Amino acid sequence: MLIFVGLGNPGPEYSRHRHNVGFMALDAIAREHRAQPWRRKFQGEATEATIGGARVLLLKPQTYMNESGRSVAEAARFLKVPPGAIVVFHDELDLAPGKVRVKTGGGNAGHNGLRSITAHLGNDYRRVRLGIGHPGHKALVHNHVLGDFAKSEGPWLSALLDAVAASAPHLAAGEDARFASDVALKTGDRD
């Protein structure tokens, strides 16, 4: 069993924030792979799907970003899933909008959701970094991350989420590089 985690903040007022792109990615994956209805579990919203032949728990922690690790750790303990079988989808300031990178471990780059997960599980989980772009100046970061995606960003955001969902079987198979290249191909990202 694998756990795919989307990071975000609960509540309709946050639903379109750039910081919630992890939730958006999980919603797209759930639709694409015909997941069961979402239900309250593990201090979050959870559902299951078969993705590329693998059984996957999809989890959106409802603890707010800073405490995401509580939800993820509870699910991992209950299901006896090691950190290497956990894939976390999150927003990434240091990637251009629509770009995707995958890595295992590494720093948290100031991301409070990752910091919380690392505090609870260690650092050996997989991360799907979804680029939201940097506003250009450090003083603008807070409002950028906690601001809604602009209407003009809709086309690249939809293309990104669709590509992530369609390519998810590669992640389930442990083919992280193939996932990233498949998403790039589907979104027209040539570099």
C-alpha cells in the first residue's frame, strides 16, 4: 500500500490558494482513478483508489498546514507504511508555475507542511514539488502563497493537474523520473 498526501489548508476560503495546490492535485488524481467518496479519517479527508495496479490511500490532512505531520503519521502507523511509500504533493515557490520535480528527502525550504511531516516521520518520504513561482521579492511571498490563483493561471494549472493525475501510475510504480518526464511532455514543458 502507498499513501499519496496532498498538502493544503482546510475550508472553502483557502480552496483556491496557491498553498493548496497539493489538495487540488489529489482531487484530480481521485477523479482520474475513480476513487471512493472522501471520508473523515486520520485527522483528514481520505479515500482509496487503485492506481497503476497499486492500492493507494489518498489523504488530505485537515489539521492546517503546520500540523500536517500528525495526520500523515497517524495514517502511516495504522497502515504500517514506511516513509518511502509516502508521496507528498506540495506547492514549491522555487519552481516556475506549472513545473514539476520529484525527489526523496532533502530540505523543507521553509515549507511548514513538510517541516511537520519530517518532524513526525523523518525525511525519507517522496515529494512531488508543484511549481507556483516566486513573486520576485521575499516581502511578497506570504501574500503570494496564501493568495488565490489568478484567473489567467487557470489554463496552465488545469493542464498541470490533469497531467499529474494521468501520470500518477508512474509514481505508484516507483518510477519518479518517468512521472516527471511524462508530466512535462503532457504540459508542453520542454526544459
